Amino acid sequence: MAESGLPVFPKFAVHAEGAIGTRWRKWVQRLENLFVGMKITDNKRKRALLLHYAGEEVYDIFDTFADTGNDENYDQAKDALKNYFEPKVNKEYERYVFRQTKQSEGEMVDTYHTRLRQLVTKCEFADNDSEIKSQIIQSCTSSKLRRKALSEEMTLNKLLETARTLELAEKQASGIENNNSSVNKIHQKESGQRTHHWKPRRNPEPRTKGTYRQSSKCYNCGGHYPHKTKCPAFKQICSNCGRENHFAAYCKSKPQFKKKHVKQIQDCDEDDGYVFSVRNNSTTKQPKFNITLNGQRFHMLIDTGSSVNILDEVTFSKLHPKPKLSKSSTRIFAYGCKNDIKTFGYFTATIETKSKIAVGKFYVVEGNCGTLLGYQSAVDLGIIPVINRLSTDVNEICEEFADLFQGIGKIKDVKVKIHVDKSIKPTVQPHRRIPFHLRKKVEAELRRLEDLDIIEKVEGPTPWVSPIVVAPKPKKPDEIRMCVDMRLPNKAIQRTRHITPTVDDIIHDLNGAKIFSKLDMNAGYHQIELEEQSRYITTFTTHRIKTSDSFITTEENSRHST
């Protein structure tokens, strides 16, 4: 936190490298994540913070705009700056840039996929995943991946999974081969001769630029040096020493921890905190994430069993500026320990990932045991998904709202109109005989539908008449499924077009939703009422012992086309 009480947030660099429109869009997204994390909803305050955090250069640009609304109009101010920083996109040029993008030598396929995913947003393709898959197949550096993708049909996710498998296999094979090639060769001595050993140099003398041989070995990643692109170990964190820019297989430091030590949770008071694990030298891969803490990035272990966030004193010493610690009466216990962990105090900091920002309290503890991100902060950052479920008993809900569980139900204030082509001549189809062993079941089903007000009797002649089709239900042989053969009336029904929403549309509509429920409409077409002018086309006939009655549906049958 700054002295003013506002969280620290970097200003927008107007003249930095890279596309200014993309950088502005990402900056605004991170700022709005800060609004969410700080629970800032007032538009007047959001507009003021937007201009404050953006910096003096952006404010001078904003001051030249003619119409930006009043002090309470945040969206208008944001749109004005967006129109300034994001010029109109040329779709054809963006597609050209996308087609020219190729995978660099030594670049991981996930990194290449991320670059393509960023570029494709401006191309307006009909199917982005299909275009990205084609671009990866055509422009990837792995001929094995290309041949495998062309030999079998696969989705984009399957292609990426295959690429990761090939990359991992190549990396592991290279590690084995490099390890075998570095073994000292021993020449067997002949009679009367000495034994000679060849020992590689640990620190070769530096050579001038351009004098390295193609077979020179990189001391950070183990590959050939010089690299055609940046070293694969660049910005990678060593799991042995915790430093960056080299792999653990080529680390020259001693292991940070000598003993395997896992602490356990101790039962404690309600006001006390607890941590699940602060040390673990196990070879099992741990859930670690890059978390930005007050503008500095750290590699933190995600611990869902921890109720607090832990920062050791070594990591705390790396913070600049160093936050002021506050005294705390909360005691922190490790798993299975009776003695609490020594703490120096706590401080409140802004924590963020690539997509979310939040505020968390960190306790500084003694030693060099690493950092832990507790459960609540992991949930706030979206690292751990949380699904809320109703704990209420279903029977209690049914008893409380008993009136809603009677009958079949009907959508309120909604009636469907069927548009009929008057140029098509109506057809009266002959009645289809019902087998004798099914007639009682048909009569019972007709009475049930009539009692539920789904069908009604028709008196007098009608222009359209269709027969019914009866079949036993596959999973319930004692029950029947009764349908109306509407194939001929369907030819006269004019179809109403409706746009089917895509998955992206549904996800956008669900943004911000917290409670999800499932509704099983097992008789959905019987729950939508037909207009009276549209009912005549759904007339059907059925058997009677003495007379022949006709029925017309007051609500849509499951075989109708609407």
C-alpha cells in the first residue's frame, strides 16, 4: 500500500515498445481487476482512479478530448481513451500478419500457441481454433508433429497435447544423450604404460564472438551453443537453487535443503492460523505459480490447507520498497507441531496473476523455508475454482413449494403462433388402426392429456387431420409414447428462424454468475401454449368404440415443428 492508502499500480507507458492498442487494453483490464479486488463500484471514483493511475501523459491527452462526459461517467472516459489508443483494425492486414507468424527455433509450442491466440482475435475468422491448428501444422518447427497431424484427424487440443509429448520426449532424450557424452573416457593401459584420464574443463576460457564451434555446449540448458534464438533456460527457475536462467540438471549450486521435512497441522484456537507445509524436498512436482507481490514476481507454493499466507524472512528482504510490518497476536502452527512458528509480523500487499488482482495479508516467518499462498488468496486470484452447491435437502424444497410441483406446468404469458402457408392445400389423412392390446393404454393417455389441458376435443369438420403413432417406451415397456404424424402439415408450416448461440455467447452471458442450477424439461413442448388460430393444424384422430372423436392440441406436441 502507498502512503495515500491507495494500492500500488504501474502507470501506462505511452511510448513503450509494442502495439499501444494491445498494451492499453491489457492495462485497463488489470486496472478493472484492481477495482474488483478493492470492491470499487462507484463510477465517479473509478473515473478518477483511471486518470490518476494512467499517469500525467495520458491525462494530458485526455484533457484535449472535446466530449468525455461528466465526472460520474466512467465508461465514456474509458471509451474516449480506447478510441485514441486503439486505431481501427484492418482485418486483411491482421490476417496477413497471422499467416506470416511462424514458430521460432527453440520456442515451445505453448508459447507459439499463445502468440497465435493473441493475433487471431483481430482476424475475425469464422473458426479461430481451426485456423490456429492449420497455422501450427504449417509453420511448426517439428517435422514429426507435422507428419503425425497430417496422418490422422485431430482437434487443436489433441494437437497441442501431442506437441507437448514430443517436446518432452525430445528434452528427456537430449538429457540422456548429453549425460552419456559427458562421461570421462578411460583409456586402458597396456603393459608398462600409465593410465590416462580425460577431464573436461569446468570453466572454459572465454572466446571472442564468432569463435564458438557449432558443437559447443550451453552451461545453462545443455544444448548447442550459440543458440539461434534465446536460450530455452532463459527466465526458467531452477528447482534446485531457486535462481533463474538455468535448468536443475546443469545447476552448479548445492541443494538448498538437505533433509526431507514436512510439518503438520496442529489443532489450535479459532483465532490462530495454520499452514499445511512449509518445507518439502520431495521429487514430486509441486503446485507453484508465479505471483506478483507489490510489483515483484515470486514463485509461490499453492497450499489449499493453509489458512494464512506465509513469506520467509529471506524473501521478505528482497522486497523493495520494504513494507512496514504490523504486530499480530495470531499464532501460526504447522501440521502436527505443538509449538507455533516464530513470526516477525504481517503486512498487507497487492497480489496478482496474469488475469486477476487481489489483496492479501502475508505473515513473515523466520528462516528460508519458501513462500506459501493460502487457500483464500488462491481462490481470490482464481487459481483454485470454487463451486457452490445447495446444501438444502430436496425434500424440504418440495414441501416448501408444493404448489409448484403439481401438474405439468405452463410458461406464463407466452403463446406460440404457427405460420401456415395458405397456398398449400390442407390434407385429411386416414386414421391408422390402433392394436387392440394398446387401446386401453391409449385411452388412459388421452384422458391424462385432456385432464392436464394439453389436448382438447374438436367438434365438426377441420381442414387438417393427422393420425397418431403409438409405440412402447424402450425403458418402460408398460408405458406408451403417443405421437402425431405431422409430416404433411409440416410442409405447410413456415419455419421461424432463430440464431443458435455459440459457446462463446453462452460464456459471455454467464459472466459474473455465482449460482448454477439444472432444469430437466422432460415434456418441454407440452408446456408452451398454442394460439387458438394455430391449433387447427394439429388436429388428430383416435379410436373410440362407439364414435370417432377428434382431438386438437392446446399445447405443442413433441413432434411439431415450430
